[in-house]
Amino acid sequence: MDGAAGTALLLAAAAMVGLRGGGMLLAGTLRPDHPFIRWAAAVSQAVLAAFVVLAVIAPAGGLAGVPLPARLAALGTGLLVHTRSGGRLLPSLGAGLAALLLARAVL
Amino acid sequence: MRPGLLTALGAPAVAMGATFLAFGAAVREAGLPLPWALGASLLIYGMPGQLVLLQFAAGGNGAAAPAVLGAVAANARFLPMAVALTPWLGGGRWARFLALPFIAITPWAAAMQALPGLAPPARLPWFLGFALASWSLAGVATAAGHALMPLLDPALLAALLFANPLYFALLLAAGMGVPASRRAVVAGALAAPVGLLLPPAWTLLGAGLLGGTVAFLLGRRGEDGRG
């Protein structure tokens, strides 16, 4: 394994322990309805929502080669099936990915 | 542990399996070996940070510090996620630290939905069952992606890469009935374009901090107005 790549991996892994452990230590004495916990939960959910939006409107890597309408079609189809199926995840996921493949082939 | 493990083997397994399969393939494409791919998947265990690190490692520019800081920034959400999750884990003061390596988006999102509905003694076993299944799957899928990369066509790879965002979108949609969640999701989505104004490593964290803080403050203002 390349030395710099291996060093970066180990340092980043140690930093992840710091992030997760720091959060757990910080939360150890707080109740779930504490304002700080509620703020942290809101930030986490907002990060997740931003992650989804960025993956659709400004993706990096292999997804960047997929046309925007295909990404929107996949998201829209997945959410539509999710709503219509009473919140079933697996069919919604399958339908969304099938829509992506279909739209990518057509566009 | 069994209920959590079984939950993890449904839709989360498909989403995570697809994403880690794609990551393993990308590592192989970058010319890095399987141990590096497995180390990144199992020790970092957060795809944005993994991708930042891979970008650095593939470039081979020799300086580790920017890559580590970039990965930390990309995965900095682990801190607020751990803060939010820990009170729900139950268990003893130290037993709950068994959950530490597994705090990542998929187990966190599933746990935040499931744990409040479980009796406190059942919460940590549920999380560990879910987390161990997801984590093991991540390792297996990474190895498979690394091995199968030469056989994957670009369309399939793109679909695999989209599985994770789509899965998270579905999880978020499931929580939209709760006002606090709805506020956070909408504010985070609206803040995403603002995050694009920041350096790439800070885009996600910046958008989340902005959107989450606005959502939290709006919720507090609503409570004050009623109170």
C-alpha cells in the first residue's frame, strides 16, 4: 500500500473515533429532549437532506455523468412509490433505480 | 440483537451494498489495493469522508493533512449524530460505547426511527444487531466491488452510486410527519445550494449547520409563541 495513502487512512480513521467518541461523551449526561440534543438532531437531519439534494443537483464522481433529468426522475419515482406504497422502502428504492437506468438510456 | 439485524438486511442492505460495491470498484479503478479499500470502508465507515480520502489517495500528491481534514469535514456530522443518538441507546455508561465504531448515516437514521419505540433495555442490542449486519455487509460489498470492477458497466455503476442518496431521501420522507424533522429536512435541502459557495470539503457540513440551526431556532420560536 502506498505510504501517504496508508498514513492518511490511519489518521482519518483516528479522527473518526474522535468525532464519534466526542459526540458520545458530550451526550452522556444529557436527556434526549435537551436543547443541545435537539439542535444536534436537527443539524444531522439537515446534513442528510443536503447530502441528498447535492447528490441530485451537483453530484461528483460517477454520478456526474448521469443527466440531471435522469437523477430527478429517479428521486421523483422513488418518492412517488414510497408515498403510494405506504412507505415501503425496498420497492421504492427499486423503482427509483429502475427509473434512473431507464431515463439514462433514453436521454 | 436479532430484530435489528433483520431490519438491516432489508432496504438498508440494498442501499449500503450498492454504495460500498461502487466504492470498492472506484478504489480498484484508482489503483489502490483491497486492504486500503477495506480499511476505508470499515474504519472511516462514512461514504463522503471515504470519497474525499479516495480522491486524495488516487491523486497521490503526498500530503496527508488536507486529505485527513477533508475527510473529517465531510464526516463531521458524526459528532452531532453521536450526540443525538447516545441518549437513546440505553445500556450502561460504558456499554453504549460498543456502538461507537458504527455511528454512521444508515444505522443512525434507522435507529432514530426505531429506538424511541423500543423499551430501554432492548435499544442497545437492537442497534448493535443492525450496526454489525450493516458494517459486515459494507466490508463484503467493498471487497466484491474491488474484485468485480472490471466487469461493471458505467450505467450499472451510476445506479449503484445513486442508491445511497435515494435511500436517504426515502428515510427522510418517512419522518416528514414529525414537525421538527420536517423543519430540519426542508431547511437542510434549502441550505444545500448555499453550501456550494463554500470550499468543497465544507459544503455538506456548512449546509447542515446552517439548515439545522435555522430549523432548530424556528422550532424554539414556535414553542415560545405558544408558551
